[in-house]
Amino acid sequence: MKLAKNIQKIAKEVLLNEADALRKLSSLVDEDFEKCVLDIYNSKGRVVITGIGKSAIVANKIVATLNSTGTPALFMHAADAIHGDLGMIQKDDIVICLSKSGNTPEIKVLVPLLKRTGSKLVALVSNVDSYLAKQADHILNATIDEEACPISLAPTTSTTAHMAMGDALAICLMELNNFTSEDFAKYHPGGSLGKQLYLKVDDIYAQNEVPIVKEDTTFKEVILEISSKRLGAAAVVNGKDELTGIVTDGDLRRAIEKGFDLDKVTAAQIMSGMPKNVNKGDFAVKALNIMQQNSISQVIVLDDGKVVGFVHLHDLLKEGII
């Protein structure tokens, strides 16, 4: 069946419409935006975000972003607010109300009630001449030229603009709060992302055996050490117990292929020098990156320059950070 519409063309027009709106949005960030950010930063309360319809969905997303980046926030549905949920708002809270038009009946009912709480009111709107904007202490201007839908009615570009403005607000606060990757890990402990941010080599290596041989260890003894510890490799140390190399299963095979006298050859003669290593206090993701970049399956763990263990690729798989 021949399609009457060019689907790819329509999709591209939508994306370009929204991209253009976001570019224009950057010019609307003004002094009032800055004052709003500083008020939230200096506030002793929380950020309460409200809206109705599609705005409520966007409000939920902004709440989630604020909470995950260190700014306490909660969502209050505009319809539920007039049926008891206003009780969640405290005097020191700052309320952000989302609305494209700023003139809907629900907003006109809600705004006077919000003002009575004594909290500051912020309007995130696409109409700065609206009732909501005129009642607000601060305006986050998310004005757009048109929606991306062909009849310019379905919330598309406007919701994208509101969400992007919420992201800008959250990241400004994140910067002011000096929010670090360690802080981020506290709020995201689950899943592979969380483990990449907090799991350390210290938490993993102790479960493994520690295959170590001296430089003058015989070929046979190296095989026994590697086989008994079941990691496919052994660290090689000198007389001062300093790491000088590593012997892997591959090194053993290559020694045989090269025709070494296996009764006389030592670990120092078959080892690979300068083995990849991490310190026990490093994040586990560093060990993963080293393995991936060098196509190896294990790295040696050091503590003050001494070999204390190994981290194997299987350990990282088991922990779920891959």
C-alpha cells in the first residue's frame, strides 16, 4: 500500500521544530531565572512542583532529576492540591507551577491557594502574560512559537521546552551544591551505574587467591602456582617483593613453542614485563577500563607497591558493572 505521507519527513520536521525551540529557549534565560535558582539554593525548604495533564508528567520528571542531583523535591498534582494535598507545602518550600497557557481553570483556582501558604511561587510557563505568570514571584520563560503537531495543539514542543528548562534549573543547582560523582552514587546505589560509581577494587579482590612467584621460580613451579590458584596467571616479584612481571597461560604455551629447556627456564625468562595493575583503593570500573583497553582478563592489585591480589573480568561480571 502506498503511503500518502512521507513518514521520515514528518519525523525530521518534528525534531527540527523542537531543536529550534530549545535553541531559542537559551535566549530566554534571564536575571529572573538566576534569582529563582539562588532562592532555591538558599531555601531551607524543599521544591514542590505541580501541574495538571501533560504538565504533571513533566513535573514528575523534573522532581526526579532534582532529587537525583541533590535538591530535595516532591510532586503535587494540581487537581489533588485542592482536595487536601496542599497540606504537604511548608512555609519555607518553593512551589514551581507548570502550565503552557498559565490560564487554565484549575490553575486559576490553585494559585490563590498556593499564595496563602506563604511559599514563593515560580511559574514555568510558555505565556509570560498569563494569570499564573503575573501572580508568580519568579518566571521561568519557556515560550515557544508553535507545537510540533500539524494543528499546533498537542503538547509536544512545549513539554520538551518545559522539561529542558527543568534540566537547566537542576544542573545550575547541582553546580552550586558542588555535587560530585560520589554524591551521585549515594542516590543511585542500584544497578550497574551505581556500582560503577561506588564499588572499589577493595570490595572484590579479597575473594580471589593470590598467585605469586619469584623471578627465579622454575617453570614447573609456575605451572603449579597458576593451576592451584585458578586465575590463569601469576604475578612475578623480585627479591624485595616488588612487582616485575606476570606469567599467563599464554606465556607458558609460548615458552613451550619456542623450545625453552623447561627444566632450567625461570619465571623471569618467560614473563611479560610491566603488567597492568590497579591500587586496592581504586574504583572497580578503572580495572574494567584497563581490561577492555588492553584486551586482558585480569589485572594485578597493589597496596603500597606490593601485590595483594587479582581482579578478574569474571568478578566484574558477577558484580554486574558490565
